[in-house]
Amino acid sequence: MKRIILTVGGMALLLLLISCSKKPETSQQMPVVQGAKIETVQPASVDDYYEAVGTVRARSSSVVAARIMGSIVALHVREGDTVRAGQTLIEIESREAGIQVQKAQAGVREATDALDEVDRNIHAAESAREAARANEKLANTTFNRYQTLFARRSVSPQEFDEVRTKLEVASAERERAERLLQATTAQQKQVLARIDQAKADVSNARVYVGYAKLTSPINGIVTSKQTDVGYLATPGSPLLTIEDNSRYQLEVAVEESRLGTIHLHDQAQLQIEALGNTELIGSVEEIVPASDPNSRSYIVKVSVTNVGGAQLRSGLYGKARFISGQRQALAIPKTAISQRGQLTGVFVVDQSGLAHLRLIKTGRAFGDNVEILSGLNGGEQIVIEGPATIQDGTRVREAAPAKGSPVAAR
């Protein structure tokens, strides 16, 4: 047993001596990688921000709905078409509306004819009233004369009674003529009211005809179509949805604890995933005062405008970054990070020029840089750009400055 233990111990010692003797040779034999770019890690001021995710929505949209019942005879747009305000989108069968217009116009003509007849009756009543007034005036003059004669006993009582009766009859005729004129004038007012009503019916019927052509209320893009030619449109049924494609907003969900740091008109950095790395600047336009009881979050609406030919659409996923201040942090370029499966690391260069892979934990991204939470210290040198052949233990050498450059001149 002792021999075996000594033999195993000797073999272990022998292997250790062999490995120690070979290490320097291995490090010396490792190839030197030229052209690497090395940078010293230093703390820097970075923006402290809160990031929220949400969905792009059109700031204003309109649902085109039918106001009358009828079959759709023409559909001039499709989903995705750009439309302008006032453009005809849908036409509905309007024969019934045309009949209503004709009926209303016939009512206007009938009332106009009735007005002509009433005007003639008024003219006749006015003439009759004037004749009755003249007759009453003559009868009154005759009565006054006979009254004087009767006082002198120049006429008999019978003659005086006849004259007085004629005066009473003339007065009654004058009153009847005036009442007839008043009645005819009242009839004229009724006919005028009928004419106004008939004209209003014509206007309403024409508006009804206008309902047969559905136009776009805004400039925008057709995002939804719920009908087709031949379908029966009913009042209130939605047919098309149009969104204003010039003004959008990103609706993000903000945690309850973060709401106090966001105010109206605050600027926010926006990133829409469908637009790639394009960064947009928006402004807080609305903070919905009611929260979602399930997620305990509030909806914050941030304006966003189409820029640089970017095509925004409702439903796109986006992020809003609200800057709250600055702080010190270690940040390195994203190009320095090496991803090995689930492990994230960087190559740290020691004083002898050897690159060693060190695992790190990353945090927030700041443009082309990313924050380092652990694994690196300030003052250490790392490879930020270099050939893909760099491995753990590789000796690296920075690229030589170009001739004529300020570095080469030194």
C-alpha cells in the first residue's frame, strides 16, 4: 500500500512539474493579435432615467358610419389608402331620399299657389272694407242731417228711423269687412308658415340625400374597413375607420411610484422598435388621472411625429425614456462586450499585454455605451475593438498610429 501511495504521489508531483515547466512555453507560444483597440475604463456622468413601454396610437381617429339605411353601391377606398377631408368614400342607394326631395318641393309649390290665392282674397277684402267704410261714412252724414231735420220736425219719425237703420247696417258691413280682412291676413300668415315648413322639408330632404354620400371628416389613412359593395348599411353602423397619420402619440404605462417624477410638457426620448435605432423626441401631452387597479400603473401620452420618412402606425411597440437627473457610472462601448452563450464578459488587458476574459453584469444602455454593474473597476484596460481571434490569454497589441498623425509625430 505504501508503494502505491508513493507512486501516486510521485506521479502527481511529476505532472505538476511538467505543467509548470510548460506554462511559460505556452504563454510564449500564444500568438500576438495585432490591431486591437484598448481603452481605460473610467467613471462618467450618465443620465438617470426611467423607461416605460407602450403602444403607438393615433392622436385622433374617426369612425365613418351610415346615417340612412340602404345598399352600398360604391366603395372608393381600401385599407391603407390615404384620404383627404371631404373626399367621397362610400355611396349608398338614395332613391328614397330623392323621392322625399320631390315630395317636399311639391309641398313648396302647393303652399306658394295657396299664398297667391290668399293674396287675391286679401286684396278683395281690403276693397270691400274701403267700400264699407265709405258707405258707413255716407250713412253717418245722412243720419246727422236727418237728426237735425227730425229735431225741427221737418221729417217724419219713419223717415228718421229708416236713415238710422241704414247707418247701423253700414256700420255692421264695415265691421264684417274688417273681420274678413283680419281672417284673410291670418290665413296669409298660416300659408307663409306652410311655405317655410315646406322649404325646411326640402332642405332636410336634400341633407338626407347628402347622407347617401359618405365623405372623410379628416385627412388621414384608412385603417379598417367593415363593409363592401352590396352590403346593407344601417344608421349608426361603422363602415370605415380613419386615423390622422400626421400626429401620433406613444401611450406608456408608468408605475404608480414613478408618476410624481413626470409632468406635463416634460420631454422624453422615444424609441420605436419598428423604426430601428432612430431616436425621437416627444413631449408629455396628457397624464390619465385614473390608474389601472390590476397593474397599479397610469397611462402617460407622449407626442411623437413622423420624421425622416419614418412611417408610424397605430399598434407599434415603443419605449419612452424620462430623464430625471445625472449620476456617476462605469460605462463601456457595446462593441467591447463578448457574449458566450448565457455569459457576458469583456477582455481585460493586464500590464503584460495579455487579454483575460472576465465575466461582467451589465445594466442600462446609454446610446452606444452600456453600464457595468459589476466585474470591472475604474482604471482597468479593456479591448473595445479587435479581431475575433482574441481568446482568454491572448497577447494583444494596439494598432499603430497612422503616419503623419499627431500620435505618430510624438
